[in-house]
Amino acid sequence: MELLRDIEKYWTNRAEGYSQVNQEELAGENRYHWIRELEAQIPSGRKEELEILDIGTGPGFFSILLAEKGYHVTAVDYTEAMLEEARKNAGALAGNIQFYRMDAQSLGFLDESFDVIVTRNLTWNLENPIQAYREWKRVLKPGGVLLNYDANWYHHLFDEEKRRAYEEDRQKVSAASLEDHYTCTDIDAMEEIARRVPLSRAMRPQWDQYVLNELGFSEVAVSMDVWEHVWSEVEKINYGSTPMFRIKGIR
């Protein structure tokens, strides 16, 4: 519980700044790239009949995009400050999204409640990601879809080659006179947490594929190039050595 409290404290302090990042995404081209990506993976059918769960919603980016398109969305986050930002960012759409404060590793939903789960940049940050995946499978309906977008964030703390590539990214950001998405945060606090969570050391998405197969997902597929069509040019420069992948699991 101590680690979970430290993670919550960090993201509480980051809530306003991270919300600004989401607002910029919603105001730019990212929103169109992401909704195309999500709708290409979500099962077709009557949108209002699909129950979608956004786990680790943060300031609400995925939930807002999906609610705009007419999907029925439930959003959860462990950090109340993030949920407050999500409600504000949703504006008039907030009434179309159900928000709950909830631990991604211990969800308070009945078995087989959702058709689709979406999550972004969350799994790496969990104390017990295997338990989280087990919970996500539990609340998915048979045939339901898990869409997990993540990266090997902070793997450079444990790998010299990754560290060199990370430092090269920082140099490219500086040369381009861009805001550094790493150093503009409380990097010391985040790196301290990253050293304590298990997935900073793991080789992903191979780790995730293995776990989802062991948990009994009927299909597991990975895309390593999803970052190419959802990230902005600024993100590509900031995170070039840490590309985002998509893990798609069918229950």
C-alpha cells in the first residue's frame, strides 16, 4: 500500500500539468489519430450498446473521445485529482461518462460487465500488473476486447543501451527547442517510483503477451508501430527511443 500511496501522491501533484497535456491533445490532430485508431479496434455495432471501460483515465482523454462518438463509457482512476480534471475536460459530455475512483488492480465491477477495455500509459506504473490483467479479464464479457497502449517507460534506468538512446532523445529535444516531456516533470520522484514497480525492468510487450496467454485470453496480438500514426511530431522526438505499442487481447 505504501507504493500505491506514493504513486497516487505523484499523480495528484501531476494532475494539473497532465491535464494541460490532454487539453493540447484534444485541441490538436492527436484526437483524430487516436479516434481512428480506437474505432479500428473496437467491435462494430450499435455504439450506445457497447459498454466501454477506460482504466486509468487520467484527465479523461480516451473517455472524452469515445463519448463524443456516442459510446457508453465508464472511466476509472485511483487519483481523485485526475478525475476532477477529467470531469472538467469533458465539459458538457461529463454527464455521458460514469466516473469512479477505483484501483486498476482491484475493480469494483461485476464479472463480465464490459465489451471493451481501453487504457493508455498505465500498466507500467502498477505494483501488481499480473493482478491487474486478471481483473481486466474478469470484468470483460466473453469475446470482449482489451486495448492496452503502453511503452517501456523508464527501462533506461536498468539498461545502458536504452540509457544512451534516452540521452540522445533529450539532446534532440533540446536541439529542436521543444519542451522536454521528461525533465519538465518531477523526474526524481518519477524515477524513484519507476525503480520500485516491476515493469520498468521487463521486456515488453513480450512480457504482456506471455501473461495474457497464461491468463487464458483466446487471442493476443501486438502492434509495434502504433506510435507512428497516433503520436505527434513532438512526441516522436521526445520518446523516439521508447516507442508505444498496442496489446490487443480477446477474452
